[in-house]
Amino acid sequence: MEQTATNQTENTVNTATEWATNAATYLDECNLEKSAEFQKEPRRYTQKEAVDYLRINAKTLKSYVAELGIDPTNGDHDHASWSITIDELYRIYDYTLAQTKEGKKFNIKPLFKRTQLQKAVRISLNNQKGGCGKTVASVSLASGIATEYRERYRVLLVDTDPQSNASQYYAPGAHQQDRLTATDLMLDNFDLDEGETFRDVVKSSCLKTTIPNLDILPATQSDRSIDNLDRFVKSNDVENPYGLLDNILNQVEDDYDIIIIDTPPATNMATFNAYFAATGIVVPVSPEAHDLKATAGYFEFLPTLVSTLQNYGHPGYEFMRVLLTNYSNNSVGAQENRSELTRMVGSAKYEAGIVESEAIRKLANDDLSVFDVSQSQYPRTKQTFLSCKTNLMAVIDALMNDIFAVWKKQESEVK
């Protein structure tokens, strides 16, 4: 009998080890394909799309393209004979701004620059319920804010979820390239080189993406050992165990205007750190009945969480919002659950929500957000893409109104 139990234990360990080894091989192959063979292309703009963004006529655009030495026919243009990258679009925009300063009149906005009183707004997307669209919301908000406003806000996307889904969009090779993650930084899993500071390490860990004004602090599958964070806190007698991520973001806060934090569907030290580091929270909620019930349980836990954070010095949130996700306008059940959600949180729920869309699903299969491509690049029905983008922009505009209100309040508090 004892031998049978021993064999069963060994078989269980061997099976688990075999699965883990095969899974690691599969993930390495996926990451290798993305980091080596697959290079994510930057967003491209046709002449019409560039004219619409720059708000100059085609003749002026052609002139500026020539003056800047940009070749609009260079590269792979399966979707158009004339196109430029987002980097080139930004160069032309900056050039147009310079012309405006020299006296030429264009309907163009200057780039955003925070005043000394305005602080970077940090938004954490949290819900203990998995499958509620946190990552799609996080990636869409970050990329949309970065690309769709001519003010060119500087955005940082922070991935604290060990599933690293957000990182697959913008840093698929982070694991193989031994990039430090937010968890590594919280665990102090690095050594400073001579003359190097903690800020240097954090700054170098925020990776560039295909969008010039969007960076990402990635996560990797190895962050699944998040329990190490609990042990780290206990063994190092950390004064504020929930302030580790806050300290990390403090190092680079001046480099960004808006910081979006994607979190795991769990209540652990990493999640609490995301809450503490945030100045505002957005709770994505699916309108399905079981999701709504799970979220209701999460809301019941919020007072305890907030009290815990405030005991460690958190000042409270500038705003607390609820974002409906993954819903269909044609679903009667979803409409009823939306009403229940409104009854729970009142006006904290954004009027706009993320509607189910084929465009989101299609692009997500290639680790692309709706704002990683232009309408001309979308391979299916253009109206589907346009409707999806319009819907997402309504959500983003609502969030930006909250951000603007925070900055306005910060300006007025000193006067």
C-alpha cells in the first residue's frame, strides 16, 4: 500500500513536470516566432488618413514629405500605394508645428506638456473576475490615448499580470531578452552596475513599442512566481509592502503623462501594489449574470481594501469608475444586467462601454489593438473597424475627461 502511494506521488510529479517542460517549450517557440521571425509593423497612414490627422491639404503634405526626405512608397504597401509610418507622420506634424511658429497658419494643436502642478495620472484596471476584458481595455486605452490625440500624450502601459497578455501586444520577446519586469523590480531581482541608479534600471525596463509615445513595462510567464513577492516582503521587513510599485513608478513619473496598469484577476501582493500605485481605478465588468455576481462580491471587498491601503498612507483615488465590457446592444439579458450595475455604482459607470466586436477579436489574434492599425490596413469590412474604433473612442474620451478634471483640480488647488 505504501509502495502504491509512493508510485502515485512520483507519477503525479513526473506528469506535472512533463507538462511544464512541454508547455515551456511551446511558449519559447511562440515567443521566438514573435521576437525573431515576426516583427510587428508600425501603424501606417494613407495620404487621406495623413491629411485628416495633420489637417493640412494634400499639396502641403506632398511638399513637406519631400522637404523631410520621406519616401511614401518605400516598404511593403499591400494596402496602399502611398503610405507613411506613424513615426513619419509625427515628423511631419512636428514640422508643421514649426511652420506655424514661423507665421504660417494651420489648424494644429501644440504637443501636450504638463505644468509643474500637474502630475502623471495612474490608472489601474482591476477586477478579481477573470475574462472581463481587462487586458483588451488596458491595451485599447493605452494605444488609443497615445495615437488618437494630436497632443501626443506620453503613455506607459504597466503589465503586472503573469499571464503577460498585454505584453504580448508590445513586448513578446521580453522573456527571452532577459528584460526586467515590474515584478523583478519589486522583488529587487537585479544588480546595479557601477554608477547606475535605480531610476536608470527602471527607465531601461520601460520598453519602446511601435507607437513612439507608448512604452511598456512588461510582464513574463516567469512572473507566475508572484508568491515570491509575499516572501520578499516578509523576509526583508518592508516598511510599506504595498508601496513597491509606487516607488518604481515614482522613478519615471516625469517621463509620462498617463500610466495604465493592467492587473491579474487575483487578490495578491502585486494587485495590492497596483491599487496603491494608482491615482484612479477603472473596474471592467462583463454584463453576463455570473460575471456581475462575481463583481458584486469584489465590490463588497473594496472597503476593506481601501482601508488597508489608507493605513499605509494612500491618499484615496481621484476617481473610481466602472467600465462595461464585452456586451451586445442586442442582448436583453445584458441590458437588464447593465441596469443592475447602474443600481450598484450609480453615475460611476461610464455611459460608454466596450461593445463586442469582430474587429477586436480579429486584431487580437495577431496581438494588435484597434489603434495599432489604420482603417486602410484592416483586412475585413471597413465599417466594422470604424464602428469599433468609434465605440472605443467614446470610452477613451470619457476617461480623458476624468484625467482633464484631475489636472484642472491640481492647478486650482494652489491658486
